[in-house]
Amino acid sequence: MATVERPRIYEGTRIPSPIPTILRLSDELRDSPDVMQVNFGPNHPSTHGVLRLIVDLAGERVEGIEAVIGYLHTGFEKTMEQKTWWKAITYPARIDYVGFQNDELVFVLAIEKLLELETPQKAVWMRMLLCELNRIHSHLVYLGTAALELGAISMFWYCFRERDLVLDLFELVTGVRMHTRYFQAGGLAEDIPPGFYAECRKFTEWMPKAVDDYESLIDRNEIWLERTQGVGLLSADDAIALGQSGPVLRASGVDWDLRRAEPYLAYDKVDFEVPVLPNGDVYDRYRVRMIEMRESTKIVAQCLDRLEGMEGEPWIADDRKVVLPPRHELHTSMESLIHHFKIVTEGYRVPEGEVYVAIESPRGEKACYVISDGGSRPWRVKFRAPSLVALEATATCMRGALVADLVAIVGSLDSVMGDTDR
């Protein structure tokens, strides 16, 4: 089998000037009759959502590109400012609808920080377990769709086979497969149900074999290597200058992962490796995510080890001003019934202040900036969306690329348009 010679990562910078996110035509090509401008999207299967790319082509080569967003604008952040803290928890999961558990977590952590509310250890470890399952879920969606776009049709079915197993686990715990609202201020909505540990343990034993299947299908496939290696280059300096994070940043050789650099939940108590690769191309972004699926599976197994010894421990804080009373008390306690009614209808008050909480989502640094004026609703909510930041690197990665490479490059950045537009 012939090996593909991978170009060395470039020196200096390739960030377009004067607008870093737009690749403009050169002066000599601007008036050339050989240049054709085409729309790639906004409704196109390879844009991973409603993304419009205005592409200037000279033959097969991309000489100019501009990403146009806003077709999926939902106004979630402004909507959350009109809802009580308790009701607003349902919205973040719908922003990044592939990394929903992580989005739910970052908002809940922000509320708890303002409330100075301590979360029981059982809830901490279960949150970490579900967020790592969600990371696997997200990477499976990336891998299946990115491979499908390059012609590896079988990969899509393999990846969605395992994705369905993850969604089965979410449904077992929460009753729904996505957008669970299982994380609440103070802990979890319900205790971990019987049977979950056994089913989740089966998944941790199966998933490494599944990743082996993926690698055997495409790691040495000549077409896959030609379409991914040396394509969409992004140097470490340019990745940092463009504010990249997550797999895109680590595939450019920058060792930065918030789970290790600024640990939250119980990430400082588990053993895992942070994959960092040097080439900054589509292939290394793929490899980083493949390794992360293996490492996330290891973290899930370690969470199970801890949780199995926590039977009978509380899963949510006992603060009746913030947390719903146990359901069985509603039939016997008027005070519990009143607390339940007040929280659901009016919400709880959060002390005045502002916080910025960041976590390592499947796409990188997902952060929530919240301001409270002391009322029952957030005064301001703002999310730091890694999908939007990743999309800003499109123009840099597309320098010198062919139009066929555009599909691979956009897929490797793994932007979710709900997260981009919000």
C-alpha cells in the first residue's frame, strides 16, 4: 500500500487579512473571468446544519470563502433571561443539541456557584459519567457523518449503532434519549435507577472493540488517507490566535484540556490521557477524537467503580428553597407542597453577582457567563460557543484547498449550527 506523504505544518501565519474569518480573492483573480462564485448551502448535507458558504472557485481550487451564519438563530440566551432559573435549565441542552449534557452541566454549575450550593458526591460522579457518555455520543455523530461525506458509508452505520447504545443509557436514567434535564441545581433530578450500572458496564466493555472496528475500516484506507492527511492545515500559533479549543486545538499540537488544566467535577480523581497530535490537519482531528472516545470510556468505567459504592447516598442537596421536595412528602406535608408550588411557579432567588464557568465540552471550551440581580430570573446569560469559534478557522484551513477538500475540512471542525447561532 502506498503511503501518503504528509506536508509539514506551515510556518508563520495563514490567517487571512484584514478579516480573519473571510478569505478574499487576490487582486489578480478578482476580475478574472475564470473565477466562479457558488453557494455551498445553507441547505446542504455536508454543512452539518444550515450553514452558507460563499465560495470563489478557480477551477477546482478554492480562492475565496466566506461563512454566513444566522439561519438557525433561536435566541435561546434572551429567552432564558425571561424564564426563572429553574425553568431556564431546559434551554442549554438545545443549544448544542449533540453535546446536550455538557451544555446543561455548565449552566447548572453557574447557578450553583452563585448560590454557593454544595453538590453531593454521588451527583458529581454521575454528572461526570453522563458527560463522558455524551462526549462519546458527539464524536460518534462527527465520525459517522464526516466519513459518510467522504464516501465511507459503512462508518455511518457502525457509528450510529454505538450512538444508539449511548442514547439507550440516557433513556434508562432519565426517561428520554436527548435533552434530558437530568441535571438540576444541587444535583440530579432522580436517583440512579436499578439496572443502569450493569448496562453501562456492558457498554464500557463493548466500546473499545467498536473503536477497533472503526480503525480497521479507515485507518489504512488509501482514499481516507488521501482525503484527510495534509488537508485543512492549522498551525498551533494560528489555532491559538483564532481562539480554538478542544480537538481542533489539540490536533494542532497544543496540550490544553480544561478537565486537566482547570479540573471541575471529579476529573482530578480519575486517570485519563489527553491526546495531542502535531500535524494540524483533518486526519489528526479525526485521530484526536478517536483516542478521546477510548479515554472517555475509561473515565466512565472509573465513575462506575465509584458510584457502585454509593448506594443509598443522596443524589441532590437538601435545600428546600432551591430543590424540589421528595415527591412522597407532597401527600403528607403542607410545607413541602408549598415549597414545590413556589419553586415551579415562581422559581428561586439567586444572590446578586456574576460568574463565568467553563468546561471541556466535546467541541472544546463551552462556557456560561451569567449575571444575577438577585431575582428569580437571570439578568444576563451568555454562552461561549466553541462551534462558532471553530467555524472562524474555516478561511485559514481552506487556503490552497480544493472544493472537494471543503467537505472534509468543514466536517473536521465539527461545528454544530445550533451552538453557532444560538
